[in-house]
Amino acid sequence: MKHVVVGAVAAIVVGFAVAALAQTADRGTWSTRASLPTQRNEVGVAALDGKIYVLGGTALGRFDSPLNQEYDPATDRWRDRAPLPHGQSHIGVAGLRHRLYAIGGFTNIVHVGAVVLCFVYDPASDSWQPIAPLSSPRGSVGVAVVGGKLHAIGGRGLDKVTVGTHEVYDPVTGKWSSAAPLPTPRDHIGVVAVGGKIHVIGGRTANTTDNTNLHDVYDPATDRWTAAAPLPTARSSGAAVLYHGLVLYAGGECKKLDPSRSNAGGEPFDENEAYDPNTGNWRTLTQLPAARHAFGAAAVGRYAYFAAGAIGCGGGPVTDQLLVFSLR
């Protein structure tokens, strides 16, 4: 009988160990894939038909790069595609019905020269076409797709002031219309569509240290916003993506400024937090291998891909890394 008790205790201990390991594994793992052909930051990233596209940003000595680079997860290879008709950074990007849309952006630093320009890309013909412009110049616009329409949310204009502007583009009519504005104007936000609603997470109201933990949810059916569980770590300029039913928000700017530099430098965020729409709760996942911001994310198949970015605040070093996150 004594041996049975010992065996039972051992089984319980092993069970707890296995559960602990499973819980650790559930936090996810990071790896790398083929590096981008060019070091870049302040990019727009989106998935379309199994490929990942990285648009615009700061690259090759330009603050308004027109680069359009395509990554194929199946072959782990990059290739250059037709460049944007107009160079821009901080572009809002989304894929819809076999087309890629590029919305707004800046043409200089810091957050200078916002544009109204919008374009649509056809990968089959490797060509761009202009579409109806935004109602006013905006860069760092958050873009999401719901019900076959594009939603362009937030950003900041020529005066560098953040706005709550919310416009909806219908590819069928080729026109923009107004929708309920974001309750708190901000830019550098994380925007993800989940279950027919749009989640707008974090962002900044002015400078890199004016970060928020706000989490607003828009319902197109009612044209109304509601508040959801706030982002555990207030930040902006991170990368957001829907992955395995979770809204991931990784990285951001700026966790700790460099006191020796007046306009740039410091430590970005390496936090990686996930929101579960089913439970309404956030949880902490495995942090980024190295802190970064000004990057973008897209999910294809089993993985979430995080491309490019800056590993220092402001004018910090730029990277060509493609990080891959996986949950079991």
C-alpha cells in the first residue's frame, strides 16, 4: 500500500511538471527566416493569397521608399516587385480580394509630409493603380478589412496632430465614406479585424512617450465603438496581427529613452502580449528576441511573421530580420 501511495505522488508530481512544461510551451517560440533584401523600418506589412508584402518605409537612404518586396513562406524567398507609384513611410496596408491596398503615409521625417494618396496592387500583373484619395492627408493610418470594405482609422496630418478620423473604402463603388471616429485620437496603433469587428490597440496621442493602453472595438453593424480590456503594457508603433484566434501585439516605442540624445535613441519594447476575443483577457507570450518597433506583422498558415523594424528608438539601427512566431 505504501508503494502505491508513493507511485501516486510521483504521478502527481510528473503531471504537474508536464502541465508546467505545456504552459511554458504555450507562450510560443521565436525563430528566423530568410532576411529581407533590404534593411527597412516604418514599413507597411500585409498577407495576401499566401504571400507577405512589405511596402514603403525608410530604406536605402530614403525616408519615402517606394519598395515593394514579396516573401513566399513556402520557399523562404524574397523578390522585388513593382515599386509603389509614390514613395511613402508609415503606410496603412491590407489585402482584400486578391489585391493589396496602400493607404496614406508620410514622405519625410519626423512624421512630415502626410499624403492623401491611396493605391491598389495586382500581384498577377505586378502593377499599381491609384484609387480615390483620403479626405485629408494622413500618415500612420491603421487599416483593417471587414465585410469586403477597407477601414482607415486614426493617424496624423500635415500639422502632425493625431486624429480620430475613420473612413471606409468600398472597392465596388470606388468611394470613401465617413464612419464613427475613434473615441481617442491617436496614431501608431495596432489594428486587427476579428469576427466582423475591428480592434484598435495602443498607440500614441503625441510623442513616442505619450503611449496609451487603450483598446477600442468598432462594430460596423451599429457604427459604434466600445471599450475592451486594455493592453497590459501601454505602447505604440508595435506590430499587431490575428494569429490562431488571438490578437498579438509585439514590440513598440519607446520603453526607455536615451537621456544623452535629444531626438532619438533608447530602448524599444520587447513585450509580446495576446488578447483572446473569446475570454476578453490578455496573456503574456514569449518576448521578442530583441526589442524593436516600426515593423509589421502578417500571419500565413502555422506562423506569424514579423518583418523589418528598428531595434532602437527614433533613429535607432534598422534591421532586415524576418522573425517567425509559433504557438503549438
